[in-house]
Amino acid sequence: MRINSLRLQLLAWVVLPLVGLATINLWTSHRNALATADLVTDRMLMGSARAIAERVAVADGVLDATIPPAALEMFDTGDQDSVYYHVKTAGGRLLTGYPNLPEAPKSSSMEASYREHRLRLLTYSHTVVGAGNDSPITVTVGVSLAGHDAMVRRLWFGAFAQQLALVAIAGLFVLLGLHRGLAPLIRLRDAVRSPSRSDLDPIEVAGAQNEIRPLIDALNAYMARVRAQMAAQRRFIANAAHQLRTPLALLSTQASYALRETVPDARQEALVALQASSGKLARLAEQLLTLSRAEPGSRRPRTDRIDMTEAARHVLETHAPAAIKRGIDLGLDETGPVPVIGDGTMLREMIVNLVDNALRYTPEGGTVTVKLATLDSEALLTVCDDGPGIPAEEREHVFERFYRLPGAAEDGSGLGLAIVREVVENAGGSVTLGDGPAGGLVVEVRLPLASG
């Protein structure tokens, strides 16, 4: 069964091994208690046997074995034990005691059954002066195990009570330690769930341990990324609304002018301008949609195998009419397939934006060249144009959304290069800007080359 509570898991990891160790200790304690009871019983048996043996003497030439009461009373511990004994000569003649009582090895103890009792027995050998061939005599004393077993139980239950108290006290201290140790986590939870938190400000938990501090730092870093993404979305929406407001107003003005105009040629001119404005607006909407799809997390990751050469050839065929209309030499320099892994739709849109930007800023009669090659383990896409280029100090800013170069004469949304960077970085590549040999702009895109 899986335990979902961290507190219970930590308690189990501490208490269960402690219980295991206590169990082993109890088993050891039982063996120790048994050994102690055996030792005490054997000492009593030895003391009783010696007391009996020392009272055996020769009187009028006859061995006399008198049993002293103290030799038997020492076993009176209140456990109703039965005591059995006998005294025999060296020849095995019974002087006194119980016949057929088993004998233990000399000066050692053993356990045996006698008269339906389990006994612990000890046999002691003793030399009697003047006894002749009857010496040495042997004294065997046996006692039932009620007192012995009671002693084992008392010793073992005492150890059991100590172990149980130890586990209980340890569990209590562990619970108190867990309560104090997990308190920063509880405060972190309360801080995150607090209804008074209406923003994503960093969270600070006083007294947080070193092990919890990375979690708090990671949570604050995540909230910082969320704040940045939310701020970027707000800026994107505000900029998109601003960018759409102007062409929409222009469309409305041109439509009103066309409706009022009665001269056919003037109306035709107004409709042509209206058509051009609607095309620009459609292109802006298309770029906004593409940029939204290019953002991380907006689309399920795809791992298409794309031939960049084939994709570039298709894009150039689509833009060829516009290039021919302006007398621009639009060419493709390639040596064969250049395979990459990624989102085919977004990679083709990236090429579209690069070619569209190059054609837009290249003057009539200029040249735009798309080059494709492989370099080590990278695919290299280069787009060169004869346009005015981009100053070095502006090259980082042009990747920002809706950014336009100061004094730019060409119409544009400022989204083309922003889309390019989003797509390239999502594919694990990089994009850089540079100067062409004879002026203009060189855009270099590097992507991981597909293996195989």
C-alpha cells in the first residue's frame, strides 16, 4: 500500500527500523533472561547439593546422610516448585532420597523429566573422610522449572516494557521533530494558497531549511517566468491591437472613398488601394497567427523529417512572381538535400519570412540568394540580399516583436524576424545577422542536422 503522506513516510522510515531493532533486541533479551535464570538456578542447585554433601558423615562406622532443611528451603520462592534429591555412594548404593532420579554429568546441570515434571538437575561429587570405598559420594538435586520460567518471564517482560517505552518515546520525538521540520513546507503551502495573493510576487518562508530552500527558489523562478510570459502576452496583445488599428482605419477610409467616388477611373484606383491594404492586413494577421503558434507550449512538439532544400525551393517558387515583377534575381544555391528534424509547417514559415523580408528591402534589379549547405552536424541556411542592411547596434532589437528600424521606408509589421527566432530556437538552432560582401544583409540560420 502506497503512503501518500510525507509525514507518515518519514515516520515509517524512522519507526519501522527502530521496531525491527527492538525486536532483535527482545530476542536477545529473552536469551539473556534464559541464561540468567539458568545461572541462578544452577547456583541454587550447587548450593543445595553442597549443603547436603557436607552433612554426610561416618557415624559408628556407618555413612549417615541427613538432609538439612536449609538445603531445600532455598528453593521456596513462592512458585510452588518441587524439589527432588538423592545421595549415593561411590558404588551406587542409595543412602537417601528419591530412587531413579536422573543424574546429571558431574558438577554440571541438565534438564530431564521425572514424575511428570520437567526438572533442572545438578550432580555434585564430594569426598567423605572415613567412608572408605563408599567415598566419594554423589549428591543429585533437581527442581521443577516454575520458578525458573517465572524468572525468565519477569526479566523478559521488563526488557519488553523498556523497549516498548523506547519505541513509543522515539515515535513521539519523531512526530514532534517532523512537525517542526515540516512546518516550513506547511507555511509554503499556506503562502501559495493564500487568498490574499493576487499576483505572482516571490514567496519567502522564514526558517526554511537548506533542503527546502531550492524548492522555494525553483518556485520563485517559475513564477518569475510566468510573470515574464504574462507581461509578454499583454505587450503582444497591446501591440497587435495597435498594429491592427491603423490598417483597419485605412481600410475603412479607402472603402468610404470608393463608395463616394463616381468617376470610374478614380473608383478603380481606390479599389486597387483597398485591395492592397486588405492584403497587407491579411499578411499581418497571418504573421500574428504564426507567431502565436511558434511560442513554446502553444503546439504539440513535432518531429517531422524535413528537407530544407525542398522547402526552400517551394518557397522561392511561390515568391518568384513578386521577384520577377520588381526585376529581382531570386536564386537558390544548394548542393543536395539538407534534412532536419522539427515542425515542418513552422520551418517553412520561417523560410517564408526570411525571403519575404529580403524581397521587401531589396531594391528593384537587386539580388536575393538563398543558400543551403551542411557543416559538420549542422544544417546551414543563409539568405543574402542587396538591401540597406541593419546597423550592428540594431541587430538584437530587430528580433523583438513589432520593432521597426527608425526611419524605415518599407511597410512591415516588425514580426518577420521575431517569428524566425522563435521557430529556430524551438528547433534547437540559432540565427545571426551579418553584413554581405557588397553590402546588404546576411541572415544565417543553423539547425541540428538529422542523423541517418
